[in-house]
Amino acid sequence: MAQIELISFAFLDRVSWTWVILAALTLGLAPFVPKPHLLEKLQMLAAGTLRRPIDWFDLVLHGLPWALLAAKAVRVLLVNAR
């Protein structure tokens, strides 16, 4: 079962660490001033004020690079643990 799950995420191996980190640091944190959009949207989500579709889009757009970075890191750890 674990092997099937690892195979389904094999596409992460083809994504360069450089691109994933660059995307997380640029798109994932943009705009940098006054505070990163992702942080703002996560605060809105925690407060229950994330209601408009554009806010949800922003959360996904700025959160996706971080999710990809986390998924790639977990995949590397799981593959190396075998």
C-alpha cells in the first residue's frame, strides 16, 4: 500500500528543488509589503473572515508553492527511509 502511494507522487521527483524553493519564496510570499498574502489569508481563515472567492483564490495561489515544497520534502523523506 505504501509503495502505491509513493508511485502516485513520482511526478514530484521531476520537479527541481530550485524551482520549488524559488516559487515558494517569490509567489508564496508575494507581496512582501505590508505582509505576505499567504499570512494574511491564513489569518483571515483562522478568524472566519475568508468569504470572498478572490480571497480563496489568493489562498490557493499563494499556498500552492508551499504545499508543493512540503509534498516534495515528505516524498524525499519517505523514499530515503526505505
